Amino acid sequence: MAWIPAGTFTMGSDRFYPEEAPARSVAVAGFWIDVAPVTNARFAAFVEETGYVTIAERSLDEGRFAHLDAAQRAPGSLVFRAPPGPVPLDDPARWWSFVPGACWRCPEGPGSDLDGRQDHPVVHVAFADACAYAAWAGRDLPTEMEWERAGRGGEDDALYPWGNDLAPDGSVPANVWVGEFPWLHRGMGARAATTPVHTYPPNADGLFDAVGNVWEWTSGAYHDAQRRVPAPCCGGASPSGDAGAPRRTIKGGSYLCAANYCVRYRPAARQGHEEDGATGHLGFRCVWRGGPPG
């Protein structure tokens, strides 16, 4: 974990999306934060010790979701699937699919596994799953203020954790979409996907994947008033169809954020995500607010 000392920083931005405004001065007490998102290996240790079953591995409640048929209530999660060519960018359902059986163990659905991905961020975790892990580890989820303070790495006036240039030295130092979203990916690897948590350089406070790779849960509620801004661009459609479900603020952007679509690979960026919603680009990290962690 990295120590983030108490201090005041500029939170939010007036330059991009309306839900980030206004930029304002915020004071935060000191805290410790994981230097990287929780990995598949760490989450597997939690599950092995506790027997925990994630939200994506459970069927939706028949009483609450009576409007869905049995197949739609089956365990599963949202998986990104690139279309074969350019598509209009007004409907995330063109690249998100609800896949029965998709979960943290099977990120692309039945037949996929975690072979070679033990050091990748765990994905397909809902808010309750992240909270359960944090409690097991003796930690908490960060508040939105804590996350942004740490994610900025002391770069209070910069757009990115490394400065104002998205691609210093000609390449982006984070796992984000390079190319034309959602069909043409020119970044690392043959397809857009998570990468090991120490692949890219850390920010000045020692945090890896402060932006990109996976969106990260915070403990902050996403309030009703904030829902009046345009719909989140890359969160995926809710498998339950429950538009009124409680939401939490997620931060950091992911490997699906692209310059032609979602410029949310910035510490100031934020969006609301349904608490029960699990996707293939959403993970978390933890904080500790006591003395030096053991």
C-alpha cells in the first residue's frame, strides 16, 4: 500500500463532462491505498478461504425481477465484444452482451478461465463483492475523494497522472483503447483486454493503473441529481433493466476508454454504476485509514 498524506487538492474538472464539475478545493485526511487494483490471485485467495459467491454467480431474484424470464435471470455478467466494423456510438448494446456464466473465474463466459491472468485485475465484481473482499482483508473501499487524491499522484493541475500530454514519447502510458472504438484496436495485444497490474509505470505516489485497465468502485453514492447528466458512455446496459437501482461512483476509466468515444481516462472523470452491475472492465482497490498496514 502507498501512504497518501493529508492535504488539500483540486477535485473535479470544468473542462470535460458535466458530472465532473465544478472543480473545487477538497481537504482529505491521510490514508493508505493499494498500489494496484486487486488481482485475480488475491480475489481467489479470498474466495478459497471464505467460500464467497459473487453477484454474477447468483441468479437474479425471481420476485424482484419478475419481468425477466428464467434465462435472463440466470447467473452471468456483461462482456465486451468488438463489432466487426464501425457502428454508431449511441448504444452500448452494440458492443456489450450479457453472457450467462460469465464471472470473475470465466471472464469471457463458459470455456474461458484465468490461465495466465493471475496478476490481472479481478473483474465482473459488483459493489457488494468488492465490499466483502475489503472486509475480509481488514480494509475499506476508498471514498471518491480519496481515490481521486491518490489517482492524481500530486498532479493537481494536470489532465492525467503523468501530466497534460496523453502520449508522451509517442505512446500512452496506460491501458486504454488506442484506435477507433469499438471495432479497431491498435493497442497492446491482439485485442482490448486487461493487462497485468504492473505493466505500465506508476504515478508519483506509486499507484499503478491510476487510470485505464479497469474502472474502480468507490464507496461514494451516485446521487439522483447526478443522473440528469447524459448516460454513462461505457458502463454497459444493466442486465436487470432496473433504471432506478442504487448506483455508486466509479473512477479511473478502463481499457475501453478511447479518444473518439470516452475520454474518461483521467483522475477527475467519474460515472455512476449500478451496485449489482458486474462487467468485464470493472474492478477495485482498497484503502486503510489506520497506522502502517501489516
